[in-house]
Amino acid sequence: MIQARIAGIGTALPEHVVRQDDVRNVVRTVFAAHGPHIERILQVFDHDHIHTRRFVRPISWYAEPHGFADCNEVYRTSATDLATEAATRALAASGCSAADISAVIFVSTTGIATPSIEAAVMQRLQCAPTTSRIPVVGLGCAGGVVGLARAAELCRARNGAPVLLIAAEICSVTFQRNEPTKSNIVAASIFGDGAAAVVISASGDGPIVGEGYSELFPNTADIMGWDVVDTGLSVRFSRDIPDFVRSNMANVFARFLAHTHADVQRLSTFVAHPGGAKVLDAYAEVLAVPASNVNTAKDVLREVGNISSASVLFVLERELQRVHASGTLGCCLALGPGFAAEFCLLEWP
């Protein structure tokens, strides 16, 4: 059986570094007319889980009014630039040329582009014009794990031909200046911008990407997603996700292990999407693993925040830099709109 391996990985971040106090001050200024109500919500910034993030525009840009068209154009151009940068690094690390790539999977949820962004990226990279394009939208924070699983499936189906996965998110442009809501301000306190790319190939020397597993929870669409409003994409958060993890993820994780026939005794590496520190702590609790297993994800969260679909690939990049014993199993996991849980098995050769 053909084995799909991680041949190379690359990440890219925009130039503007912002600190939590910088963002808090912009939010306070934008919603100054709402006084005490906003001051109460601004307490979501009072933690040590995130120190810095990266935005595609200077922090002052977000205090100014911008329409959906303006914000979406920033998304389109910035996502294209960052996706190209991340993909270039992943290709260099893999030893593959752009002409070797048989398919490009592009994952993103924070804007709209037709033609989809991978078309421009492929031309910048000089991929073959016959390269297959698979844009994937609407998966939010789960998109990186889903993309990894689909890329491995496609690689195996194509007799090991290299597949390029790209995830690019410009979360900052979705901030809504007309919504003094907790969901909008929580999003402003955790999300950042960036892109990541992975080359999957039969000839790679990284871990084998095994089976994926998805589970959609009925009647949970209100937990997370976008509402389309006149000024753009308005974030939807309506339930306590850490409590949801504690109530549901142990059983879902057991079903993932059964589906993949994974030897739980060899499973010691957890590449978790850094959705938030409380969510990461909940993962460690319900999966009954040492808290140190999510430390890499917490490091990514602290340094760059939550970059939606791309975040888990930032965690994966760091995990690949560590030494793993032969036969070690790993698990990529994330939650995203749907509401759904997504998993992907890794095995170090």
C-alpha cells in the first residue's frame, strides 16, 4: 500500500506584530459610546494565554471604517501573498518543484475569492497548468486537519504523486465595528493572520499521514460559524466550547481510535488546534494525557494567537522539529463549524 508522508512544511506570518493591549485599545476606542458594557466584555483580554499576534495591516487600520469590499480585497491580496510564501517554503523543504505537484488543496474561511486563491498562487509558483485545484471553504478552525487528511487520501489515490495543502486565513479583517457583542470582541481577542502549507508525497521522510476521522454533531450549527451581514462576516460563538469538549470528546476520541485501529499505547503525540487555552486544557483532561502534550499548541497560541485553519499546521511544524521514536503515533485534532470534530492519524517511521 502506498504511504503518504509529510515531505515538507512551511509557514508564513504578516509583518505587523500586535500586542493584546494594542487590540484592546482599538476595541475600546471603536465602542467608546457603549461605556460600562464594553468595559465588562474587555475583560476577555485579561489573561496571559496570548502575548502577540500578527495582522496584515497596522493596528490603526482596524480603528477606521471599512466596507465589506475593502476588507475582502485585503483578504484576497494578503491571503495570496502569505499562501505563496508558505507554499514556497514547504516546497523547498520537500525537495519537490512546483511542477511536481499533482494537486493543490486550498483551505480558507475568512473571505471570498472567485477564482479561488490557489489559482493565483499556482501561477506564482509556476505549477503545471494541468494541476488539479481543490478549494475548501466553510470548515473554519477544523480546516487544517481536514485538509491534511484529504491531501493524504489524494496522494494515495494518485500513486504517491505529491499534493500541496495550503491553509491561509486573514481573520483580522472580519472585525465588525458596528457590533459591540461579546462574540465579536472575543474573536478580536484571539484571532490572528497567517498561512501554512504542507507537501504530502510517497517519497517524503516525515511521518506517515494515516486515516482521518470526522464526526458531525447534530443541531449544533449555532456553536460556531459566520453570519453574513452588510459589512462582512460576523462571527458566531454561542456555546461554551470547553464544556462541550468535556461532555463529548472522550467518546468521540474512542470512536476515532476504533475507526483507525490505532494502538493507544503508541499514541503519545497530540497536535491540537490551539483554539484557546481553556480548550487545550479540556483536551488534555478528557483525553487523559499529560498537560505537557498540549504545550506546543499553547506556545503557538501565545506567540501568534488562533489563525483558524492554519493554526494546527503551525503546531505540526514545531512537532516535526522534535525527535520521535520509531513507531510513535500522533493525532491531529480540531473542532470547527458544523459543529464537528476532526482527527487525523500520524505515524513516525
